[in-house]
Amino acid sequence: MKLEAKNVSFRYTEGGRLVLDHVDFTVEEGERVGVTAPSGFGKTTLLKILAGYEKPLEGEALLDGRPVSEYRGYCPVQMIGQHPELSVNPRRKLKTVLDEGDWSGDFGERQRIESGLGILDEWKERYPVEVSGGELQRFCIARALGTRTKILLADEITTMLDLVTQGQIWGFLLGETMRRGLGLVVVSHSRELLEKVCHRIVEVDRKQEKNDG
Amino acid sequence: MSTDRAFWKDRRFRMLALAAAAAAFLLAVTVLGSVWHDAALETDFSRKNLAPCLKYPFGTDWMGRDMFARTVAGLSLSIRLGILTACVSAAIAFVLGLSAAVMGRFADGAVTMMIDLVMGIPHILLLVLISYACGKGFKGVVIGVSLTHWASLARLIRGEVLQLKASPYVKIAEKLGKGKLYIAFRHMAPNLFPQFITGLILLFPHAILHEASVTFLGFGLSPEQPAIGVILSESMNHLAMGRWWLALFPGLFLVASVLLFHYIGQTVCRLIDPGSVHE
């Protein structure tokens, strides 16, 4: 599958600053792309548009030629955010986060992903406030790795973690994307990480700076 | 850590026990009052105007009616009315709040306008108007109280559903292919339930006080009913003659039952939604 942003522009409030100004971006299955830019340059916004959470003001976000936001049912593009504590329902136990993933009854697959991410059985009976941010993020990653996921968008997913845990999670994600031929978009401030993980790195430059004045 | 946990558990248990005791007291008043309905109406001129004594702890009035029986019967009537009207009110609030949040902009505008309308008019004034228009009495009070108490809870539910709809975990569930029903029952219900139950219980004291006030003002229940509002307004004529017990005990009991309902509501809120205490 091929996911592309064509000439995408976006602003959050009417008449507000253009966060994205005619941006092009492409990622295909099996490809790992890094995105880097200083804060406030619209990296997260770009991912949200690619994942279909936001509709572009101009241009299109297409998955195999069809707008991503029009996909109904399970969306082959899944995004993992940088705030795991907002991405899970605070009133439901953590096992329900895993249950929401797309496993098609394949219990072995689910278990492989859980143990690869180092998810312990005892965490599953807890509520989100009862585990750490890193533990919670593993649940969010596992949820996004369901069988029908083809392209994974990772928005600063390990920024809040210590180096050992970062290593563990990226080691697993790298193996998983290669094994399943997933497309992967990694947003990060860390050049070292992107150089280790990705085939190519895209710098988002601030063309829109001109429009601000 | 373990001692902290034990203490926390113990405190939950204590709160639960106190709330249960309060509920048991209110239930006892409700049941006793409906059993004593006839005793409360019994007149006996051989025992009129007695000050509180062992046989008649709340005294008797100018027609020789036992004030204890009358107070309990009146409270019972108030509590039953309060529960009925609070439930009707909460149902209205739930339906309107939900439809405002999910049925699009026009429905939202209409419901929000109705909420502002009801909340903009002084409560008791609107209550008197509706009760009077519906012919006073039992029917007038029930309709009046039910139609005036839904607004704040409806606003709460509307806000909560709007917030939930915009929350990342609901949007993620949509991308994971989950249907509207799944999201409503698995994601929204667990968040709405504590708010709704707490709101419902906290409506009781409001409904009871407003029933008593509208009756006291003469736009509510009819004078032959042993209602707290009727008892209090009649006692006004006799206070000047030094019969303080006619107003004091029924008034205290009314305040006590309202406070108990409030206490139960807050306890339930703390037990099922501990995080909300810090909001």
C-alpha cells in the first residue's frame, strides 16, 4: 500500500497560521521514513492528516488513491501518539486496550507482540493510572500493531522513556516492521534514532515562514 | 505502602457504612410515614396544643394531631415525591443532554437554548408558575419540579459527551473500526455513569426542598395532605402564641433529611469517582 500527502496545507483555526503549507510526502509498505523538524513545524499535524484524524485544508492524503479519512472499518494506517495517557480510556482496565487491537482471533500473534514489547500479565488487570507512562505506551503500540495494519505512524513514541526501554521498544518495532513488511513513519527530534531506524529522513522546512510576516 | 492501602480501604468502608446508615434512616422514614398516613390525620381535641412530652415527642397541634406522626408522614410524602421528580428530571436531562451532543448543531442549539431559558428564570418562580398552570396539587408539584430540575444535569451530560467524542481514545477506537454502539457502551458509558448517578442523587434534596417551598407558599399540595410545607405554613399562625414545637421539629427534620441525601450523594460520588474530588 502507498500512503501519500499531495500538496497538503492545513491550519487549525480559520485565518490562523498555516501549519502545513503545500507539503508533499510519500511512504510505501516496507519503507521506513524519518521526519524531523524543530518544534511547531507541523510534524504531528502531518501525521494526523496521514492517519485520517484531520482533513487537509488543501490537497489530499491518499491511501492507494483513496482519501484516508474515507476509509470505514479498520484503517490500515495506524498512528501512535506521544501521550499514551490520553490515548487510553482512564476508566477501563489495560487488557481492554489490547482487546481493541485487530487480532482476528489469532491469539499467538497477539501474544508474540505482547511479549516482544515486554508487557507483563499483571499490568493487564490494572487501570491506566496504575502503570507508568512507558508501560502504558507499550499497550498503545501493541494496540496499533493489529493484523490488518499496513502502515504505522510513530509520533515521538519513545521520547518519555529511558534509553534502555527505548532500545527495547525500537528493537522490537524494527524487527516487527521488517518481518511483516510494514511501512513506518517515525517522527523524532533525535537524529541518531532516525539514522538507526530509517531508510531515509525528511526535513520539514518552514516554507510558511514567509507567510507569517 | 501497605498501611496506606489498608487505611484507604478502611476509609472507603467507613464512608460506605455511613452512607448506608443515612439511606436506612431515610428509608425507615419513608416506610413509617406511609404506614402512619392515617394516624397523621387523626384529630383528638382532648389532647390539643400539648407541648413535647414522652407520649408526644413533637407535641400536638390545635386540632390534637400528633406532630411526630405528621412530621414523619410529611417527610415520607416529600421523599417519595422527591425521588419521583428527581428520576423524571434525570431522565429528561439524560435524553436532552445526549441528543444535544450527538444529534448535530441544530439539536445542540435548541437544547442549549432551553437549558439557558430554564436556568435563567428563578427556580421557585418557574416552579410556582408551572405548578399553578397545571392546577396545583400533587400533579402540579410533580410536573413543576420535574420540568425545572433537569437543566444543570443536562448541561453536565452534554459537556461530558462532547468531551468524550473529541477524546483521543474515542478517535483511536473509530480508526480501529469500532462501531458507534461499541464506543457508546464501552467508552462513553463508564465515564457518564458516575456523573449521572451522582447528579441523580444530588437532585433529591433540591426536589424535596422545592416541593416543600412551593407547598409552603400555597401553590403546591392541598392543605389536607400531611406535607411538610403545609405543616410549616400552618404553624406560622401559631408561632406567635408560643407553640414553637409546631415549626421547630418538622423544620429540623426537613433540613436533616435534605442534608442526609446530600451526604449520600457526595459519598457515592467520592466512592465511584475518586478523581473528581480534586477537580
